Amino acid sequence: MHNNGAEFGARVKVRKRDVSLQTVTEEGTKANDAFMTIVQTARKLSVSAYDYIFDRVSNRCEMLSLAELIREKSTLS
């Protein structure tokens, strides 16, 4: 057991890497890292990662950015 959020994030990355082996290219590694970062950040903010990514890819931008949500949440604490 652990109580460290950063450690949990690292564990998710390592488990993903172990399950899917490795990426073939450096670009694939960067894309995988970016996607996992978005998913984990959205999860911590209680936001649907699917809805957030769809909002950005469809160019709707109706949802607040993750950075704005982090700022908003940090001012509430």
C-alpha cells in the first residue's frame, strides 16, 4: 500500500509499459506519455478523459482546460 499520488501515477505508467511492451518510435513514446498524462490528470480531477479529449479533438472547447481545472481546484483547497 502507498499513499503517494505521484507514486501511483508512476505505477500506472510502468504497468502500461509492461503490458504493451514498448513503443517502436520516439514519437510513439511521446504520444503514449502525453495520452497517459491527460487520462491520469482527468481522473484526478474527476473529469471524463474521453469527453475531454473529444471536446479538444472536435475543436468545441466547451470544457475548461485541465490547467484551468487544476488552478480552480487549487484555489478551493
